[in-house]
Amino acid sequence: MNGYTAHPIPAATLRELRLADDAGRTPAPVTDDEGGAPLRCCLRHSRAGERITLVSYAPLRRWAARTGADPGAYDEQGPVFVHAEECPGPDTDRLPFTGSHRIVRRYSADGHILGGRLIGDPGAFPYALREALGDPAVAFVHVRAVEYGCFLYEVRRD
């Protein structure tokens, strides 16, 4: 996919989050009567009738724990929707959730923010990712929703 790939929340992390989220809360699954919630486990919108849960997730903290990096004050946690039970993950390699305004936030290898870009035109999304990941100082990017500021997924070079 153009030299980069969108990554959902890893399956092992999802298993942990379904027991206790990154804020220490026990998730409360619900049936999504309407559908449309952006699921970070499979990178698609929920369908009416699916069981989902809203959990607090700290993507940078978990990445830092795996890599030994110290993001310092850049560590944050926020709400994400996931399936209440295990799911098969993404069924496509397309970039998800690009039809709305998004933020592409760049991070260094030590977990510090190197900048970001507001993407208002969905057609500009691939360009913004190529630009961000073309910078050798950028280790990965987080794609975030503008309307709530929440984490959608991570993008890394292939």
C-alpha cells in the first residue's frame, strides 16, 4: 500500500483492553443499535446489532513499553471503540476512515511529537502520509479524528 500500512490495535492488546482498559476500568459492552462507530480492532465502522465497547487506550504508552522509549508528557490516553469480543481484524489494506477531516500526527523514535497536519480533503490523505513518512526523523504517525481528537490507527512504513 504505497510503502506504508495502517495498523489496528494489536490483537494481544485488544484482549487486555477487553478485560481492563488503560484507565483501569472494566469495559461495559453494548449492542450497537445504529452502527457507525469507528472500530479500532478491524478498522471499519460497526454494523447495527454488533456488540461493541468503548475503552480507554494509550497507544503511545503501549508502544513505549515495547520499545523502551520515553514519550514523557506526550503520553496520552483516550476513548476508542472496539468489538466486545475477538474479531478477525481488517479485511482490506485500504486506508480506513479517510472520508472526514483527520489529523496526521508525526512521532519520533523516542515518542515525541514532530508535528501534524490537518487533512480536510480525503484526496490529500495519501500525500500527507507519504510526506510524513518520507521524513527520516518520523518513526510512525497516528491518524486522529478532528471532531473528538481520538486515536484512529497507526501508520508505519512497510
